[in-house]
Amino acid sequence: MIEDLCAKDIMLKDVIVSSPTDLVAAAKLKMVRANIGGVPVVDGDELVGLITHRDVLLAGSEAMGLKVGDLMSKELSTVTKSVNIKEISRIMSDTGYQRIPVVEDKKLLGLITQSCIIRAFADNIDKK
């Protein structure tokens, strides 16, 4: 049933990431090529931020020469792999965030996007 699903059940596991030392232009190129709106920023295995296409657009053309670490959001809402879909949906609804990193001991395990939530509902709506 849908309410039994947790982050580990619905998260994307092969996540495209950026480093805080990457140029913003490189992060933007990753997003465009993968047709995604944002990427988690990791230093080694540790999640340190998130950069979105919107962040890049709002910063203007001069942002292309900046480092990702200069532009990324550092205050993130994250979940562990055992958080249920209802709580994840509530976080997204309350914050307006479109992507929530799944972490354990600061290590990025996966990413939940709005599409993950929609796919989970579509796949499980008729299951009883």
C-alpha cells in the first residue's frame, strides 16, 4: 500500500552530483544534458548543498564563472531512508522544495523528486 512506502522505496539511486569546487557552468551543463532541475552537491561522499537551475538563472550570467560552492543552497531539508512517503510529501508541500536528498550520516544515498512521489502513487494507487 502507498502509505507503507519509505524513502528507500521511491528514491533515485543513481544521482547526478556536483562538487563545491566545480564551476557553475559545469553544473548547469550537467543539468541541461540530463534534463533535470537540480543536483546535490557532495564533497567526497558528504552532502554539502544543492544547486538548481533556478539558482543559476537568478544569479545571472556572471554566475557561470563562480564555483558551485559559492551559489549552492546549504540549508537543506533531508530525510533518512526510513521516512515514509506521507512525511516526504508533507515536507515538499510545506517547503515548496522539488527535491529532497536522502542521507545517512551526512552521506548521500539518493534523491526524491516530485516525479518520484507521482510515480509511487501511480504505481500503487489501486493496490490494497
